[in-house]
Amino acid sequence: MSGALGVERSGTPVAELDADELLHQVHQHGLVVLRGQALTPGTLTELATRLGEPTVYPFAEPLAGFPFVVALVKNPEDESNFGGAWHTDTSYLPEPPGLTILYAVQIPPVGGDTLFADMRSAYEALSPGLRQVLDGLIAHNSADMVHSGTGDYAAIAGQSVALKESNSATQADHPAVRVHPVTGRRALYLSLIHTELFEGMTREESLPLLTYLQAFAVRAERCTRLCWQPGTLAIWDNRSVQHYPLNDYPGQRREMHRIILRGEKPRGPT
């Protein structure tokens, strides 16, 4: 893959891979892509349990009989695609998922790629002065910005995944800069669609800084682009990577199966 982040492997079924080695690659590279896999919801769940603890996504119904597998489907008549903006998964939870596992079941003939951006190199490329400011900031994250009908970014929630009632907490305060629990590297931990404001600041005051940081973080030199094929499996680190599924395949169907793995409460540098 590109030099920004990610590593691609092929030729070996995931069942034969060493889980510790795979986790090490995910933590170091942010993203691991495995081609030519033949996975069912059951074998996808088995892989997830080898890599960590699967957890339930609070805003979608899972596949019948597989409580951790969510089908992300965009049908030909759908205009929006689920999660169609830069983000890390469910950063509005008190303990956001550590890893995401996504498997391609059906891919359109053209389009449907996913972009990934390295939030570690984004943080490191900021000026020392801005890094110092961000190291002390707490970001307020809210699911309402996407999953509420009146949210600023409700349109990107997609039409193909039905929202459900959830007892999960959907607002959380996290450090704007997150320290990785394994590697110790710092990464920006915020996004336009989930971060509402910074603690001690208004939304109006926070938005210009959020907008700047989001645009800065996803510059081309910090991104890689994954062209999916049926049987492609991607595993990425939500602590240090953002992703953006492109919505450039009107009238076509795309189906992905996703599992998220339990993470920990984000820890900041101070």
C-alpha cells in the first residue's frame, strides 16, 4: 500500500495466521489488508475472538445468529452510504472500539473504495505550539451529530442500516490527543462528525479548529486508498486511523460485514 500507512498480505487464509503477529502489524501500520479470503459470518467471528473481544454496535441490528456481525449494505436505490465521512468508529462511547474488522462480500464493478488516514503522522506534523495546546484539550463527542435526525451530519448515517433503541451511553469526553496503549505514539482523536466541541469552549469557538484539524489530518501524504475486491479483509486500529468510505457507485449494490473489537478508555498525554 502507500507509504502513509497500511500493509497488504495475500495468499494465506486468516485461520492460519498467528494472531499476535497480526495484531503487531495492525498496531505498527494502522491497517492490515488480506486478499482472497473466504469468510462466513461464523469464521469472521472466530477471527475476531482470536484478535480480541467482539462487542455490539449500538446503532444497527446484527445478522441473525451472529450478534457481533453487522451487514453494511448500500442498495442500488440508496443515495447515502453508511458512515460516509472521515471518522473513527463510535468515538462517542466511553470505551470506543480498539479495532475494526471489515470483510467485502459484494463490491460494485467500479467504485466503493475506502480511504484511510494516519492520525499519528497528522499529530506529529503539527507545530510544537499547537501540539502543546491540543495535548491539554478534552473533546466532547456525541452520537447525536450523526444518529439524531436533527444532527449536523445526520445525512451520512445512511439509509440501509436501521437505527435501534439503545441503552448505551452515546456521549463521551475523550482527550483530543490519544496515547496508544501498545506503541505509546500520540494521535489526533477527534472528527468533524463525532466531536461537538472542546471542553471549556463553545461549539462556535471549537468548529474552526476542528475544521482545520480534520482537513490537515487527511491530506494526501497521510492517506492510503483501499480498492476492495470480494474476499478482501481489512483490519484497522481505531485509536490511530480514520477512514472514509467513498460514495461513488450510484445504482450499484455493496455489502460489507463488520465486527468491532472492544477497546479501552482513551488516555491522553497529560
